[in-house]
Amino acid sequence: MKRNTFWAGLAAMLLASMTLTATPAAAQSQYWQCAPFARMFSGIQLFGRAADWWAQAAGKYQRGQTPKVGSVLSFRSFRAMPAGHVATVSQVVDARTVKLTHANWSLINGRRGQVEHDVTAIDVSEAGDWSKVRVWWGPTKSLGMTAYPTNGFIYAAADAAKALVATGASLAD
């Protein structure tokens, strides 16, 4: 890994640590889109629409169909979600269940652009390959009914993941 990538990842992790421990009032005043939040929280340095992250990751980051803590789940663009979505895996519960930390998914207190920590996502694909997921929807306090199409997981560089642990940041607050 290039030295600059390590430092960029470390800086992103430190910023995430500071942002996620901000006071509730400060956190509520911030409006987050999913891509900038996932970039900051995971250290994965991809830009643009969430729907484009999978293609952008080719040759820069490893990609796969197995969830790992710190990886980013890439949601495909489709009619109901044309910009796609990205969410960081904060916990692997089992082979078909993860906890995600992401932004701008559920309405929270009637507002979009909020951050949700450790919400459940389950693999509902027939092949068990994480190509379709259902995700916790805050307003109903349950898994949503939509099976969202996904590309798979983009894996954070090992040095960036180690940097997160070194900061003492917790993915499971």
C-alpha cells in the first residue's frame, strides 16, 4: 500500500471517530449523504455517486461477496434508488446478517440525511451471495419490505482498518 493511502485512511478514521462521538445536537445538525459518510467512516477513497463506487473500486480496492467489518456494501442503482447507496459494515452477525452504519437511509425525526448506527441488513438472495438485501427501516422499526439489489462488498485497506482500531473508535456504539 502506498504511504499516502495509509495516511489518507488514518485521517479519515480519525475524522470519523471525532464526528461519531460528537454531541447529539451537533450530529443532528449535520446533513449526510451516504457516499461522503461511507468514505469518511470506512477510509475507502472513492468519489461520486454511490452507484458508481463498485466500478471505481476495480483495481483500487479488493471486492467480493463476503461481508467483513469495515467493508462497504455497494447497492446497485434501480428505479426506486437511481443514485444507489453505500453503507459500512460495522458487525458481521452471521453468514447472512450484518450490522450497517450508514447515512441518509431512514427518516429520523421526520428528516433525511441522518446517520444510523448498527442497523440490521440480511442477505435475501437465493444463492446466498449478498446480491439482494433487506435493510432495517427506522420509521417502521423493522426490516423494510424491499429486496435491494447490491454489487457486493468493497474492502477497506488493511492499514486503514488497523488505524481505526488504533484510534479506539468503536463501530458498535
